[in-house]
Amino acid sequence: MKQAILFAALAPLASLTGVQAKPVDSWITTIWDDFKEAVDCGSCQALLGGLKLVAGLGESFFEDVLTGVCDISGAEDSDVCSGIIANEGPAVYYSLKNLKLGSHTAKTFCASLVGLCDFPAVRPYSLSFPSPKPPKSRPPPSGKPPIKVVHFSDTHVDLSYETGSNFDCTKPICCRVYTEEDAPGNTSSPCGSWGNSKCDPPQRLQQSMMDAITSLNPSFSIYTGDVVAHDVWLVDKTEVLSDFNATFSTMESTLGLVYAALGNHDAAPLNLFPSTNTPSTYNPQWAYDALTTYWLSLTNNNQAISTAKKYGSYSALHKTTNLRIISYNSIFYYKYNFFSYEEPMPFDPDNQLAWLISELSAAEAASERVWLISHIPSGNVDHFRDHSHYFDQIVQRYEATIAGLFFGHTHTDEFQISYSDYDHRSWDNAVAMGYVAPSMTPTSGPPSFRVYEIDPVTFGVLDYTQYIANITDLEGEPEWVPYYSAKKDYGGKLDVSVSVEEELTPAFWHNVTVAMEKDGGLFENFWARRTRGFEVPACEGDCVSNEICALRGADAQFSCVERKPGFSFEKRGERRDLLGKRFQPECNHAGMAPLLAKIAHRASLAREVEG
């Protein structure tokens, strides 16, 4: 009944004099009640309807109501509530003003952000390829000595980190002095000089990692995004630019050649990278401009300029080889980018997929090999299913040209496999491999980076070694040590041995997942490595099969992630994703969307108490 009333209420707001006269406090109570009643898809749509009514009363009114609801819920400290809503509220307001209840966009909103609707079916979309797929296959290994390439991600350096300050605070990140009680000498929970698992890292840890990388003498490095710290209720343009300078300048002076990608935190407010369909006042052009300047200094490649400034993507040919690195903006397809919830949702925001096809087609014609680098893995729960499917179609078409895909974002050590037939996934129809590197920031395990052994002709991955550092109670410099080797610790468990010169092909990784199904110990090792042995959650039965299915789900609609009604966020420490049972210790637990989820979780607890 309430849903029907709200749908009827979405008539022109000018005629709703009673709604207009309703004070802020009354609306706060109404929306709080709507949160408490959101238990299924229909009531989620009703909640959206109520929020849409409030948005119709003006942006500042909308933000005042949301702030009041956040305060009632106790989801975050009051300053965090007000700061996040002030930063991201305008984007939510814009999205809700234009949202049509019951639409594909609205259903995607409720499925992606609150887990109360089933994912809508992927919409058909015909990609235009300039030529048919040629009868080519992955080239065989050259047998030449490999080169080293380093992959690191999600550095999130906190320039306000203070050694000895409180690591057990109530904010989204700690190790800062928010109150006098947090100060060094006053707190009973002092953080160390190199970092803490409840904090983003100090700059000195980043320098230590990059010094360790340099000592390994790589040919070049790739960085898959997220420079800025998690102080999302405070961060502004000035802080972002300072963070860019601290991280990219250190890369340039220490590492030399680095190919980088855009992360969802790499603007202020975070996550919000609109397409050109959105009014230009929301466009973070200053972030694109700054990143383009740093990326150009790191690559010394003018090819990167035009598209990087347009939407944070670029294509650059390595200066001495036939390897092309294409860095694309995956935040256009990110569930927490409120500007992505357009009516209707565009099939190809800013024609980036068309641009990607054009670049891959040119690379194919020139017999170049290609690496695709981006922040958000296309098969991840954070990626829109529609665009994951479209992207996977591109990967299928250019499988003989694409040597590898490289991602970050999850803070965990994972991979994803693409198949030509998802109904019958097997080693002989595995066509592409996506490597997901863990983070430097220690919130999901020890800080880490990865060293690939790369064929210098085919640019296929022959092996990789994950490095980690213990930062707990250190007096001297961290020691960056090998954690495991892919070929030794996974390949060594297969029925067929894999030689040193052989590539870790998509077929190899599929066979690893088959071995995981047969050998529980191998899966347990993988599961522990995801977080480098840190707070490893239990995973048994359906969890194991779902996780293996996720590894085989580069097209996100086939990843076996289940919708779970309700909300499962707790303040500080609860690390479950909204969608299903997947443990997701990633950088999603700060910002507007997770804040709304926390509010809803608190509302569900209040509903249970009220009976």
C-alpha cells in the first residue's frame, strides 16, 4: 500500500502543498521509517520514492534530511555524516531527481547498492567491430629471457598520518589526531611508524615499497589506481592534488616508467566521474588535467594527452617494444558512481567502449600486443553487469591481441577468467586472464606488490611473485619478502607440469580452479592469500563453489554472486559486501553509498527491536 501511495505522490510537486509544508524534522522521521520498512524490492522502490519526493523540495533540504537520518541511525559520527553528505549529496540529489521508479536504472540501483532487488537482465547491445574476428590464436612463448614488470595498486597514502596516534578510533580511518584523546601519549592504542591495519599508510611506507621495487630492477611498472586516502568526509580538491603530487612524484623520482590507471578515489568527492550527459558543473576536469600531467611525465608519451584529459583513459605504445598499454576509466561502470544512474542508463558512456574497439583494432592491424589496465575488475560485484558483458565481448573479439588484463580496487589477491562459452566453462574455451593485485594500504592485509616475469616478445605472463612486508612493531625498515610464486604454488599442484618458459595462460588458470575443486587445501591456500593471511574468514560448502565460480566470471552476470536481502554493514570492522556472501575487504566502506547501507542496517536492527 505504501509503495502505491508513493508512486501516486510522484505527481508534479507544485501541487503537493502538504508535502511542501512538511518540516525537515518530520521528513527525517518519515525517511527513517522508510529505511526501517525496506525489506524487499518493492519497499526499496518505495524508499527511493520517498527520497525522490524529498529531492523535489531542493538540494539543501534533501541534504538536511539525509544528515538527520544519518544522525538518528548512529551509522557514523555526526561530523562524518555531515561531511559525506555535503560532499556526495549533490550527486545523489541529481540522480534521484531524474530517476524513474520501476525503471532499469532504479532496479539496478536497488540491486547494486542495497541488494533488495534481483539484478535486471543484461540489456542487449550491438557493439560495432570494424572487421570480423581473424583466425588467430595466442602466440607461443618466444623462449627468450623474461623481463620483470611490477604491478602495485591502491596506495591510499595518508599525508596526515601521525605516528603514536590512536589506531582504534570511530572514524572510517584512524591514526590521525581527531580529538585530544587521539594524540600521541594520550591514547592506549598508538599506531606504529610504518602503519596499522585500521589506517591508511604513512608516506614513508610508500617510499619503502618503491625503493624495494627499484632494487628489483624492473623494465617498467603498472599502477592500477587509488592514490587518495579514505578521509572521504574531509577530502577536497586541495588534498587530492597534494596526494597526487606526493605519490606520482615519488614514482617518477624512484621508479621511472610507470603506466597508471584512474581509481575511484582519485577525485573529490570520490567515485563521481560523470559522462558528458551530465551538466559540466559536476565534471572533475581538474582531476583529469592533473592526472594527465603526471601520467605524461611518467610515460613521456604524448599519445596519452587527449583522451586522458577527456575522460581519464589513454593508449600508449611502449617506447622500445610492440606492447601497447591501454588504460581505461572503469569508474564509468562503477556501482557507487551516482552519476552513472542516468535515465536511461547509457550503453556506452562517452563512447569509451567504441574508443577501446578502435584502439584494439589498430593494434591488431599493426601486430601489436596489448595490455589493458584499469582499476575495477570487470567481473567484480562493483561493476555494472551490462557493461561487464559488453566489455567481455570486446575481450572475446580481440583475444589474440590482448596479452593480459590488470586490475586493482578490491585490495585482495584474486584473478578472473573470460570464456567463449560461459555455459560450459573449460580449459579449452578460456580466452583471457585478468590479474587483480592486492593493495599497498594495509587495511586488508600486509602491504604488497607483485613482480611479473614477462615474455619480451609475446608479453604473456610467465610467472609472478607476490611480495609483502610486515609493518607491525618495526624498529627498522620494513623487509619486502617473497610471499608466494604463481607457477610454483599453483602450477606445482596441477596434474601436468608447467615449464619455466610456458605462459600462465587462461587455460592454466582454469585448470588451477579445477584443482581447487578437487583439493580443499589448495583452495584454502588461495583463500588465505587473498588477504595475505590477515583475518581470513571461514569459507566452506557453497562459499567455496561460489568463490571458484567468481574466478570464472569475467562477465559479471556469470560470477555466481548472489543477492542477499537486507544489509550487513556495521560501523568499524564489519566487512561483508551488500551483495551476497562474498567477503570484500576493499575500499568500499567509506562514502555515500556505504553510508546509506549502514543507515539501512541500523534501521533493520531498530525494526527488530520494535518488534
